Amino acid sequence: MVVSSARLMKKASREGYAIPAFNIDNLESAIAVSEVIHEMRLPVIVQMIPRTLNYGGIAMYPAMMRELMADCPVDYALHLDHGNSLALAQKCIASGFSSVMFDGSAMSFEDNVRLTKEVTDYALPMDVSVEGELGTIGGKEEGDTDLEATYTKVSEATEFIRRTNVSTLAIGVGTAHGVYKGEPKINVQRIKEIHEAIPTPLVLHGASGLSDEVVRACIEAGISKINFATELRQAYTNGIKAEFAKDPEVFDPKIYMRGAIDEIKKVLRAKINICYGINE
Ligand SMILES: [Zn+2]
């Protein structure tokens, strides 16, 4: 059943694990996620960024997941990742999303509050949870940036939650999107401080490339949702490359795409084990 992200995350927060959130791109990544949910029987969040929705069509992704999950009783959430407008959130909700993010982290604090609140005012009465973002999650050039300035401040997080009523909050603690250049420095202490100050479930973006130990430390400190995107896309592409290396003459996508699906599934299983604290 499709449920809100916040519902899954509140339970995770109480019980000391995190819900893995997987960015899908197309039918093949949706099949990979669905097959792993069927196999492991644990809730996950399936999410799409606006560029993905432009690629496949907003209504396509919930439709694919509904079809693939029709026979499976495990709860999951359908989430808009890095949404950038109320209009997009509304379209997603109309298509069956159970959760939306509004990312106003690049705006001033006041604009972020105002526009995020527009989304919560619209979505929360429909039992759709809203993820806000405060602080900076890297992703472009790593220069001599002032790290402290990128971290989410406890006082700002408290005020942001009070004024926007967001269901969940993505925080900046030193992670970055995409591929890390050099060893990332994650401020686990700051996660702990924010978690102790506010009851709102916290989200970690940019977890591809973090060691399993760092991810576990973040969960122990109070993170209840972890986003994985880059590593899934890398696995997908590596799977296709391996199929062509095995047989350069292969021309049926159903054959070489199976290689991509199986590679993604390996990463999905590993991330689910880390997030749920399952030791193999
Ligand atoms: Zn992100």
C-alpha cells in the first residue's frame, strides 16, 4: 500500500533504523525496486526528481509502481525529491504521490519558510507528508567552502519547523550529491543536536559514497531517511556495460536490461541492510 513517507519514518525513528529512499529513473529501476521489496518485505521510499518526471511523465512513475506492486502487501511511499514549486507538488499529489519535498534551501530563510508553508498548507490536509530542506547539501565544485556555514543550525531548524509545520526535514551536515572528491566530513554531532532539539524525522541526502560505518553513525544520531541515487545509476550503467562486454552482438533490450536490473538490485539489498541494521 502507498503510505506517506512521514508515517514510515516516524516508526523508523522510534525503532532506531532509517527508511532507504531510492531514486528511480525508468521502468528498469522500478522493476529492480519492486523485485527487492517483494523479496525483502521491508518498506522503502521510491522517489523521483523533477528531471526524471520530465523524462518519463509525472503520472508514469506512480502507475508503474502500482502495477509492479499490485500483489505485494508491503507499504511504500511515492515521493517527489527536490520539488521546486507548489504547482509541481500539486501535480504529483494528483498523480498519486504520497509525499513531496519542497527544496527552498538555496533561497533566503524567509522565502524558504514562506514557500514551504504553501506546500504544507496544501499537502498535509490530504495526508501527504512534506519534506523541507534547511542548510546546504553540496553537489557542485568542492572548493575552500566554509563548512560550518553549510551545516544546518539547531536554532534555525527549530524555527523552520514551527513556522512551516513540515513533516520531515533534510539537513546539511557535510554530505554532497553525486560523486565525492576526497573523503567527506560528516558532522554526526550536529545530527544528534538537531534530533534532540526537534521531534521531526530527519533526512540525509547525498549518501552515495559514504562508508557503511558513517551511514550507521548517522542513523544512530537520529537520521530516519537516507537518499540513494548516484550509486543506483552507476550500477544500472555498469550492468548494461557488462552485458555488452559479454556479448557485443546482443540487441534485445530485454536481455541486456536484465543485467542492469540485477546490478541495481545488489545495491538496493546492501542499502536496505545498512538502513535497517541487518547484518548478513
Ligand atoms: Zn538530494
